[in-house]
Amino acid sequence: MDPVDSQLDGLLTTAQRETSLLAPYAMFSHQSLGREHPEPEHPYRGPFQRDRDRILHSSAYRRLSGKMQVFTGEMGDYHRTRLTHTQEVASIARTIARALRLNEDLVEALALFHDIGHPPYGHAGEDALDLCLSQAGGFSHNQYALTIARELEYRHVQNPGLNLTREVLFSQAFRVDKESGNESPLLEAQVVDAADSITYDAHDTDDAIKLGLVSLEEFQSLDLILHCLDRIGDGRKGLDEDSLRRAIVHELIDCQVSNVLESAGAVLNVSGWESATDAQQDPFRIAPTGILETEKKQLEEFLLDRVYHHPQLIQTREMAQEHLQRMFDLFCSKIDMLPQRFRQRADEVGLERAVGDYLAGMTDRYLENCYREQFPSL
Ligand code: MG
């Protein structure tokens, strides 16, 4: 891709801004491999800023507000949705990227994009669709994100999809198959992965306590929570339970981000990498290290056992899987019920895949309304 040069007097070009701000191992806009369908550059928005804007303005992104992260709407309004999770990931990822002098625009685009392929009912929905599509290649939310970006979203009449840069698409392809290729993902993609895990560990702890699934006291059996209480120190005196919960969540994020910055910063400073490609040739990954890594694993095992496998969540999971399976069978047997564009899509990708793509795009509520309409007596 040609260097991005602003034609507007007095404004720095993207290339000028990036040269003064980014480290040599960052992904520079002028080194982008461009888009599948070539387009002229924008006068003052760099290619990754445009990716971010396209993702932000997509309908798949807006629908994340109606998709569950871990908890459904029946438990109240406090907890995270897939959209607020995404926004928290973007915020933490940008903090890390800025401190490591990586490309924040690319990081933000990748963060806003990373969960865009989630079907209704989160991982339960994903497992259900995977089963429905077992004869047609299965279903993965990471793969579906690529389908959204390349085929399902509308932007221009000329090209299908969002026509994102290859850096965003390649980074997402790494999420589909973590073992793919000999290279490491771009450092910007590694930052988003690290931020994703920091974010959900912190907010799932917060939501689980606030929703009463697990008590704050029970969480205090975990080393990472004790570590956070240590950091709060005397500041915890006089805090009521809500304030203490908030203080712990704050420390959970802060200690993980600090750990990632210290460990990754130390490696990057002496790496000698002169380009993003140099960094990709190295097996190094941006992630929590040392005692914190062990403490984090203990917290994640606890969350899996006590929160994600909580009887209330298992019940939702079973309900979601049953509803998706019934709706899948119904659409496959009555193709006329599909919207016109998905009937057309069935000719291109097969009926089962087209039905899966349609169902995966639904919000939790939309799926439930369809289900109640079709199966009122169940
Ligand atoms: Mg995520």
C-alpha cells in the first residue's frame, strides 16, 4: 500500500503521526498489505482507523448489545453484555498498546472486532450451532466473524462485506486456528488477546458476586484475590461489601495490566526488532507471567467450576441449545421462512450453512421471540 499522505494543509499525515509515536516493532499503516478490494486512501483517516469505524458502524457490532456474555438478561441489568465486554477489552487493550508504543488504531479495530461473531447465547449457542452444522463443517464464532466481515455485512454496493485490511483479517484468522502458520500474530493482536482475558476474569468475578452466584468471601480463598486485597491494604478499612468488590475488580485489572506491561516491556526493549515482521518471527507472546500467571489460572479454574458451571447457567445453556436446535430444524425444513437474502445464500453455501449464518446473527431476544412465535405451546 502507498504511504498514507494527507492532502489537508497543516494536518500531520497518518505516517507522520505514527513515525513519531510508534516503536519500530509496531504495525505501521504504510506497511499494510491493503484490502481485498483496493480502495483509494482517505485524506485524514488511516487504514486501521477506517477499519475501526467500519466495524463500529456495522449492524453485527450493534447487535452485540443484545447478546449475552456469561449471564442472560433474566438475572437483571447489572452484568456485562457482549457489547460492554467488547468496550472494556478495547479500553484495556488501548492502555497496553499505548504504553508499549504499538498501533492503537489497529488494536482498537481488532478489539471491537474480536467477539463480533458470537451467536445468541454465547458459548452455549456456539456449541448448539456446531452440533447443528456437524455435517456441514461445524460452527465457530471466530470463523463466523470472518464471514460477517467478508460476506454478510453491507457497506458499498460494489463489494461484499466491510472490506477490512488484511492485518485485521489475518489477525482474526489466528484466532480461528491458533496453531496456523509458522509466525506469531502481530503484537497488536497479542495485546487484544491478553486484554480479553484480563477483562473477562475481572468482570466475571464482579458479575458473579453482584448477582449472588458466589460470595465475596468465597473468592477470598483465591491467591489472586488475596493479592488484590494486599494491594488495597489499609484502604479496605471501612469499605462496605459493594465498595470492596469494586476495589478488588479495580486491582484485578490494574495488577494484570501492570504485570503484562512489565514483562512485555522488558522483552520488547531489548528485542532489537526493527519491524512488525521481525516480532512475528519470534515465539514470544504478550501475556501475564510469573506468580501472577499461576494465580490467574487458579482464578479461571474457580470461575469455570463455580460460575460458568453454576446450575442456573447450565439451565440457560440447555434451554438455549434446545431452542437453537428446534429453530435450525424448522428453517431447514421450511426454507420459505428464511429472509430472501439467506434463501439466496443457501444456493451459494448450502441450506444448512445459510440457516446457521442467519441464526448466528440473531440477538438472544430476537431468537426467543422467533421461538415463542413458532412454538407457542413449548
Ligand atoms: Mg472476548
